[in-house]
Amino acid sequence: MENKFLTFINPYLSFIDKGHLFRKPFSWLYALIAAINLLMPLYMLYQLIGLGIFSLGTKIAIVALLSWLIVVFAGWVGFQLWWDRRTKITFSSGDDSEFTATPAFSHLIQTFGEWLGTWIGIAGCGFALLTNIFLGEEASFLSGSIPIVGSYLGTGWAYVLLMPIYGFLIIVLSRFFSEQIKAICTIANNTKKHG
């Protein structure tokens, strides 16, 4: 009979060994980031109102409002992406896998890259298109005034094409690095089983 004094932490150790300690908190983190994607446009609207962007003239107010709507859409897409991936992180490794933290971290890299690339493709392209159509040379003024993301948004016609390309490259690179990490884990797990 085992001594309870020496083995009472066995359930906790099993929780760590099976990877639940890594996958569960990552799932919660994904849900938190999903919620932030919904709240970020509201904070941005609050900041725009506080800066008085909507009182700088009809043209700037319309572009700011349309740009904000694009950010709302990008936030909604980002919310759905993180919300969907929060359930998939729990399957990033099996209970019998030797490596459990690495696949979870790999999944985080992949999901973050998918989110960032998608966000840049949608918001960046949309903002560049709107500002070039409606504001022309005044576009850089609005870009500098938008809180959080304004300094990262381009305002030339080239950005209408470049932002989706940047987004695509971010998705591909994050996916590539994530898959390399997963491949190494898979090879290591298979080598241990057959070795």
C-alpha cells in the first residue's frame, strides 16, 4: 500500500504530465484575447471621440467612422478566430505525448500569426483604401491621430496592395514556424515509441 503522505500530489503531477496545465490556461488566454478583440473597437471609438476627430470636418469624420467600422469588422473576425482556436488548443497534444508544452506554444504562435495577418490584411487594406479615396494628402493626419494602431497603418496607394500581402506573409511564416515545432515534437514522440 502506498503512503498517502508521499503520493497525495500524484493527481497534480498527472495534470502536469498530461499537458492540461499548459492547454487549459492557453484556452483561457485565447478566450481573453477574443474578448479584447471585441472591446478594442469600443476603446478606439472612445479615444477618437476624446481626440475630437469627429469635429474636424465632415470628410475626416466620415473616413474616421468608416475606418472604425473596418476595425469593428476586423475585431469581429479576430474574436471568431481566437474563440474557435481556444477549443482546438486542447487537442494540440495527447495525454500520452512526451511533449505537451511545446505543441501548446506552437499553437499559440500559429494562432497569433493567423490573427495578426488577418487583422493587417483587413484593417490595413481597408484603412489605406478609404484614406486614399477620400483624403488624399490629408490621410497621414488621420493616420497619426488614430489611437493604438494609427501609426502602423499606411496611407499610400501601395499600402492597399501591400497590407494584404503583409498579412498573407505573416500567416504563412507563423504557420511555417508552428509546423516546424510540431514536426520536431512528432518526430521525437515517434522516436521514443519505436526506439
